[in-house]
Amino acid sequence: MATLSGNGPDRNTTPGRRIDSTIDLYGLGQTLWRRRWTILVCLVALPAIAWFALSTIVPRYSATSRILIDPREQRIVQNEIVQQGLGGDMALVDSQIEVIASETVLGRVVRDLDLAADPEFAGDQSDPRLAFDTALGSLAQAIEVSRRENTYVIEISATAQEAAKSARLANAIAQAYVADQIASSANSARDVSAAIRSRLSELQAQLNEAEEKVETFKREHNISQTEGQLLGDRRLTDLSARQSEALARVNETTARLQVLEEGLRTRGYVGATTADAGSAMGALRTRLADARQRLADLQNVLGPRHPRVSAALQEVAQAETAIREESERLVAAARDDNRIAIDALNSINAALQAAREDSFTTNENLIRLRELEREAQSIRLVYESFLVRAQETAQQEGITARTARVIAEAAVPVAPSFPPKIPMLIASVVMGLFIGILAAILRDFFTGLLGRGPQAAPLVPHRGADTVVDGLMLVTTLGRPEMARRGALDLVHGSISRGRSAIFVDLAADAPENDPGLAEIALGEVSAFGAVKADHDSGLHRLNAGRSPAQSRLSRDAVCNVLEAVAAEYDDVVVNIGELETEHGLAARIAAEMTRKAALVVRGGKADPQEQRMAQALSNDGAVAVSLVAAGQDNHFDKVA
């Protein structure tokens, strides 16, 4: 039905409204129905002509095979000379399209399938060479090679008069391309391998000569190695290690001797100043301590002149003498150890000096030896590199990685690709329908110009009380909004008088907003009992749109749920949307979408042309049943008891 957004058809009799620009769809439908035979003739004739033309054309079949170009580098051996793979460059992948369509690949297909003897491709040529060239050119025209966008997949389409032949051609071209890539890679590996092998013998002779020079120089200058080290260097290393150990021994014995001598000189014994005095010194120290303890005990008990005190004094003196003698012995032993360590260090230093003098001469010879070894090593590295590469390329000759593989072979097509019968027949039907409609409109137009066209019967208004609502009905008007409201109330009273339950839903823009209504019910702020107002005297139930803040927060689903619940509760639901050509809220627009019945309130006993056209627009090509409800000159409606 008509749009409820203030952008519907306007009457030029009211200030601020636009000129009516609506299309009379109802009249157009009547015209097409009157000229239905003209449309039917065109609808049948054009497809029949198309079918006859398609039956006379020789069909051609197309089959497509798909090849995947693998951009990844595929290594068969560790260091490949011949590259396996095309890389991720799309330009190189696109270049494979030209390779597939080249004479090398297509010529292989012509020979494998013997297309030079096929009349479809070679014609009636008797010269074998000319027949081959003709078949090659015909095959190039019969194929189409393309790359699928943003992929490494290449599609090969072949067209022929026979379905099976088109599939054979597409598959043969794909296999020929794969075989050509394998052969090309193998030939490249074979050429490189032959070039490397020819260089190996020369490198081997150079390496033998360089290694012989190294060994001769070692023999002449008595340069030998053991465990990867020269004997002179090994002796120097050993002497240096022994020198460090001897020096540490000298330092240790010297420090020990100094400690012992200092203890003997200051205290008369060394037991308290050295840790290695031995168990004998420890026993003597214990003996002296025990003797002194007994002496002290006896002196306290017996007095200094008692014989036992004298014996205790003699025992203390003997213990001190023994400690003194043991200390002197330890000092003498430390002095001997220090002298032996110094002699050993001097001997090692002399041997190390002699070894260093010998190494100077050896180092001079090593400079020349290293130069000869570097020369031999460089030749050896080149020789070994060429030897490894020769083995790898030899393996590549027999094992070649595939850079392309067939991922989908062409299947025998069921239907011809040309001519496209179904699309052309559908197009002929559409074209026939279009031409038929155009012919019907033109015929009716020219007939109307001559005054022979039939006239449509005008819509006749009737009283609102006589209109049967039976469900959800939308009420609007082209006059004042109050006319629509009073007409809707008249419809509700008519339903109530017939014993039906009815409700008046006022969704007009000028409806009062004092009380809660549909918006509050949809938002769950009030219940239906709190929003629906009931007049017990007349039996009228009324529901307003609600307050503006609540209406601004409505959602489509919530409004639909409320309207569906109201329609399920009442037999008749009359929705007033007021003036048609004004801006309407969400609830009014949804109600217009849900309704299949509408009432247009008109002034007087007859609808004017504008109201007639608006009623036609509201019907939406018959989808909505539209009734005209008449209002009196004073905008009061006829009442029915």
C-alpha cells in the first residue's frame, strides 16, 4: 500500500503539497488483461522462432581441464643447480598460458591425436605438411587458456563438434604441457651435469699436484704433527704447563718455610702456626698441656717445695724441649722442599728456552707450508663442490619434480556450449513477454485516442457503519486528521453493534500522549490492562500510541508482537493513522505493513479524482482491500443504530 512517511502522492489543491506523480497500476493491470491475447501471441511466437533457429545450428561442445602451477620451490637434492618451481611471481605464472598455447605443446597434441587427418581441423588438405599446419591453426582457435583470478590454477577449454572429442582435446593439451615441463627440466639438468663432469678431471689433476707439494715440503723440513698439532708446539705446551706447576710449587714451599721460621723465631715452636705440623706435634702439644695442668694442680694443693711438684716441673720442661726439637726438624724439612722446588723450576725454564729457540725456525717454515696448504685447500673445495653438484644433477636427470599437475581432467560435456538453448529460450520468452506488453499498451493507447476504450467504474463511498471490518483494518484520510479518527470510531461502533469484540488503536500523529499506550506495552513498562481504556457504557476499547519518549525507543519486533497479540485478542482491530500525507511513526508504518484491509475516509457522498487515485494506490495492485467511508459536509458520519 502507499508509503506512510509523508512522501506519498500530494494534491495540488493544498498548499505545501506536490503534484500527483503516481502510476495507475490498477488501470495498467486492466489494460493488460483486456489485451491478454496480444501478449499471448507474442509470448508464443517469439520462442517458437527461437526454437526453430536453434534447431538448425550445428551444436558445439566445450570441455575444460584444470592445471595447478605449483609456485613452491621443490628440492630433490640439497643444492640444486636447475631450479624446480616457478616462484610466486604472477607474471611467470601468466607466462605459462602462452607456453600452453605455443606451437611446441599444441604440435605435440596434433601428433598424438593425429589431428592432421581430422577433417574438422585439417579440412581436405592432401599435403601432410600443410595439413599439419592447418590442424595446428584450427586447434589454436578451438582452445581458450585462462588463469582463475587470484589463484595458480590454469583452465584449458577446448571446443569441438563432438562432446567426447572436446574432452580428449582438453585432457591431451593438459598432459602435453605437463610432459613438456618435465622434459624441459630434465634436459636442463642433463646439460648442466655434462658441463660439470667435463671440468672435474682438470680440477682433480690440479688438486693432486697441490697436495704433493704440501707433503714434499713437510718431509724436507721435518714438520710432523700428532693429534692435529705440531710436535714442537706440543712440547712447548707441555713445558709451559710444567713451568706453571713448578712455579706454583716454589711459591708454596717458600711461603711454608717463611711461616715455620717466623713461628720458631717468635714462639720457639711451630705447632700453632702451621696446619701440617703432623700428628707428632699435636701429641707433644697435648702432652705439654697435660703436664702444665698437673703442675698447677699440685702447686695449689702441695706447695712449691713438694717432691711431686718438682717432678711435675721436670715433666713440663721435657715436653717443651721435645716441642722445640720437633719444630726445628719441621723447619729443616721445609727448607729442603723449597730448595728442591727451585732446582726443578730452573731445569724446566732451561728446557723451555731451548724449545722456544727451536720453534722460531719451525715457524718460518710453517709460513710457507700454510701458503701451500691454503692453495691446496682452495682447489679441494672447488673440486668437492663440483663433485657434489655432478652427483646431484645426475640424480635430477632421472628424478624431476613436477611444477605443474592436472587437478581436474575434462569430462565429456552433456549439453552443447553453443548455441546456449536454455538461456536463449528464456531470453526469447522474456523478450516475447516484453514485446507483448508493449504491443498491448500501445494498442490500448491508440484505441483510447480514437475514443473506443472502455472506462473503469469509479469507486463509490458508503457509510462507515455499513463496512464490515473482520480483522485488522487501517483507517486514513486525505482531509483533516479528525475525519479519520471519527471514521475509525464509527467503524468500531459498527462492529460492536454486530456483537463483535473491537478495539480502536489511535496511532495518528496528533493522538493524545497523556496516558501510556502501545509503546509502553511493547517496552514492558505497563501491562495491557493498564494501557487499554474501556468504556463500559458503549463497550468501546481504546489504545493510544503512547508517550513520545517511549515511542522513540521502540523496535520493530516489539511493535509487531504487540499488534499480533491485539489482533489475536479482538475480533476487529481498527487502527487510525490520521492524515495519509504526513510523517508517521514506527508503529503506524508497521501496522500498514501488516494490514490487508484499509478504509479511506472521504468528504461528501462521492470521492473526487484525487481520492479515487489514492484508493487505487492503497490497494497495492489488489493486495489490500480498500473501502471508501463517506463523511457528511459537516464532517459528521452517518450513524447506524
